[in-house]
Amino acid sequence: RGLRILEAVVEASAPMSLANIAQVCGFDTSTAHRLLQGLVKEGYILKDDTAKKYLASPRGFFPLSLYVILVSR
């Protein structure tokens, strides 16, 4: 479920609100909030506290290290 949120935020053309993320992913707002907290804590998503919106961090765009990508080829 966290990957679904990450995918939605990465594909968005602008920062997304909690309500918008929950709607796009088909989750309750409380579920989306809990999952977002984990993604923010791990550095995959950034939260703009002033606008109360979420956007993908550089790590969110490239969640796997280059080592993993090269080894799997």
C-alpha cells in the first residue's frame, strides 16, 4: 500500500494533499496518513508543512540503489 502512495506522489504533476492522495489511492484518510508518515520518516516523500502537501523526494524517484539495479541485470 505504501508503494501505491509513492507511485501516486511520484506521478503527480504538483504536490498533493492528504485527502487527494487518499482519494487517488482508494484509502481512508487515516490509512493514507499513517502510510505517509512512514514514507516521510524513511525519506521517500517530503512534506511541505506550510501548504500541508506532499511531494516525492529524490529518494522517492529512485527508491533502489544503483548497486541493486546493476546486480539484477
